[in-house]
Amino acid sequence: MAKSPRTRHRGRRFERLEKAYGSYWLVRDLKTDIYYAAWFDEEARQTRRRTLHTTSGVEAEKIAENLEKSGITGDP
């Protein structure tokens, strides 16, 4: 018997890259290949993501390095 769509496991959507940039790390959307900056929001106790508007890993790393160098924390 087939499972109902509500109980079916959707699978993993995001892939976390190993290197961290200050309080951020990079994640890639496995369906669209778009990179995101991710961070943990202490107040809400949730992981947050903000798109970097790129599918290039090299470009995403440069953006993340700039966030770290600028000392930006929280929602970039």
C-alpha cells in the first residue's frame, strides 16, 4: 500500500559545506544549486538561511569571506 503524501519522506533539500565563515556557513540547495549563507538565530533558536543569488561555489565562498571580514552577524 502506498504511503499518503503527508507521511512520505521528502529527502534532504540542502547540503551543508564544511568550511565556516565566522558565524555563517554555506549551504547549497540540491534542487536548484543556489547557495545560501546559513546561521543560527539564538533568539528564535532556529537555523536561518539567506540566498546568495549564485550557483557558483567560488562566488559563494567569496561572498561568505566578505561577510566574515566585514564582521557582519545575524541576517546578512
